[in-house]
Amino acid sequence: MERSEISRRLQRLVGPFERLTRLGLRPLGRRGFPYLPPPVPNGVSVPEPPDELGAEYDTEWARRPLAREARRLIARGPLRLGTVMVARPTVDGLDRLTDLAALDPAPPLIFAPNHHSHVDTLLMTSVIPRPWRDDLAVAAAADYFFNRRWKATISALALNAIPIDREVTNRRSSDRFRELVDSGSSLLIYPEGGRSPDGWGQGFKGGAAYLSARTGADVVPVYIDGTGAIFGKGASRLRPGRTRVVFGRPMRPEEGENTRRFSDRIEQAVNRLALEANGDYWTAARTAASGASTGLHGPTGSSWRRAWALTEFRRRGIAGRSERGRAWPDLGRRGD
């Protein structure tokens, strides 16, 4: 059979389907918008659609009943198990929250820990006491956790994360957090604004203090030790180890105290908890009172000096030591 004859037969078979398709689409073509994109006149530029990621991402869906139940199963199952296996946390200071936990209902709190690793959030959602853990919202960096739709979806569903600007807490974000606190939710926010680049703490920003003044919720200072050694900033793989979390006493702004001064007090409280985590309560209190404390920020100077001091600081505690620590050779003289 010649090629031209084959083509004619195929055309006869396909022709009726093509005509039916055109007839079916003709009514939609006559209707135009919204069934078809609206025409754009020549010389007119169409503005870009509004950004729905970053700080503009809507997380309301993640607090609906079905999403809340899914998050509860995720948090109690794989996330909690994985965190315990990787971080092996030791938790201190829970007695400082006993009085508030005994209230019915327990008042919402703002937990303000230092920040060394992405493991911090998983650790905190596992060790925060149950009255607050079950309804906890996490303030997450909008430019990191909400810059891709898949990351935003996972963060909102698994962690109840809320996008927040690292540099400033805008009115929209603060209104969102205030609504959450009014509904009984507690907050987890990192006052440093980002992970530590070298294992020591950074200066606190005013986010936690501002939200406390705006919502009326007390701030609980928290010190996390050991997560930087497990998966610090720039790390390429997990190094399972031990961690320690120390909770401080709830704090609230004093009469006439502005946001900056309250934030400084929160920072000093976390600094004291850092000394307590790597020593004892009385030594931490004495050192903090002397003003010579390097528990949170470390000494000033060159990078090697800070790295050396960090090693000596961690040596006094149990946290931050990898389960597969390096075995240094014994260079001492052996007996004859």
C-alpha cells in the first residue's frame, strides 16, 4: 500500500474526533474569560502575581483539625524517635515551670532558646513539657523555611511553623502571633535570629521581648548545648551525640522597661543557663554576677582563640560530644 493511501485512511479515522473536539471547545472560546486567559492590549504590562511564599505564606490550613492530628502523630512518632536517637537529650530546670504547669489551663509561654542547629527545633518540640508542647507554634525564618513551596508545606504541617522576618517583627507577624497566644498556643522563637556560625552565641534581637510585651505571655529562657556538634551551620552530615537543655524561670517585662532592656535581660538569663549547663548552679550564679561570664558568647579575639575556648568550655559538660569521638593517640612514655 502506498504511503499516500495510508495517510488518507488515517485522516478519515482521525477527522471525526478532531471535528468533535473543535465543536466542544467552541462554546468556551466564545465565552472567553475566565475559561480562557484575558487578552492583554498591546503596550500594557501585566503585573506579577502577588508572592505567596516567604513572610506572605498562609499557614492557617496547618492549624485545622485534620492537619493538627497529622502533626500530633508525626511529632509523637518519627520526629520524637529520631530526635532521641540522634541527640540523646538531658533536660534540667523543668521544676521552674511546675507551678505554671499545674494551672488549668496552663498559660501560654514564649520559649526563647539559643540557636546552633536545625536540630534545635526538633529537640525543643520533644522536650518542652506537655501542657505547652501539644499546642506550640514555631517562629521560623521566612527567607529559609518558606522560600520554596515544598519547604513551606513541610514546615507548616510538621512543626506548625509561622514565617517571621529575621530582622524585624512586623505588625502582620505580631498580630498573627498575638492571635495564636490568645487562642492558647505557646511560641518558640530564637532571639538570635539565626544559627551560630562558630558554636558561640550571637547577640539577641528584640523579637521575643517584643512579642511578650504585645501578647502578655511570659518568656522562658532556654539554653541548648550540644546540637552544634551534631549538625552545626555548614555541616554536611549528622554526628549523633548528647545534648542538654536547661529551662530557666519565666520572665516578663518590668514596669516601664522597654523592649531592648527586656531583651538584654533574656540574653543574660540564657548566658547564666549556659554556665549552669557546663558547671553547677552556684558557680553559674557567682560567675554571672561577677560580669566575667563567657558562657554564651565566648571570649573576644581571633577565631582560633574562640575555638580553643569553646573546646575547653564543652569539656566541662556532657553535651556536644560525638558518639564516635576521635581517639587521640597516647603520646606519653610507657613503663619499661
